[in-house]
Amino acid sequence: SSRFWGVTWYRRDKIWKAFYRDADGKCRLVGVFDDEEEAARARDQAIRDAGLEGKRRINAVDATGALVPRGWGDRSAVVAPDP
């Protein structure tokens, strides 16, 4: 329901919630946000603060500092072999 890892839209409350799993596997709520990208950045920072970078998925950032949405079956990078 989100373009970013660890972010979920709650329709009833009309807010974004950010989560991650800690080192013990428990689901941790980072917070609630009005903006999807703000939630994704806060989640990524919480993972870094917990020392789990490299062990959890982090949302990609491009050269300009903008978040890159995760791709669902994005095959644009796949190149067909030459015949």
C-alpha cells in the first residue's frame, strides 16, 4: 500500500505508519505521519539508529537525495539478449 519499504497507509485514520523489525524480530512502530516520504525517511533513520543497516531493507535514494520508490515487477532494467 506504499511506494516505500516499511510504510503503510491506514485508510480509517488517514495516516501513514512506519514500521521495522528490530534485532529480536519484534515489529517496532517508528511513528505516524501525514506524508509517505517523511514516514519512509524516519523508518530508514530508525533502522540506522538501531544498528540494523545492512540487515534490513533501506529505501533507495537517488543522486538528488529524493527517495526512489520500490519496484513491483519493474523489468525496465532487464535487457533482452542479442539474437
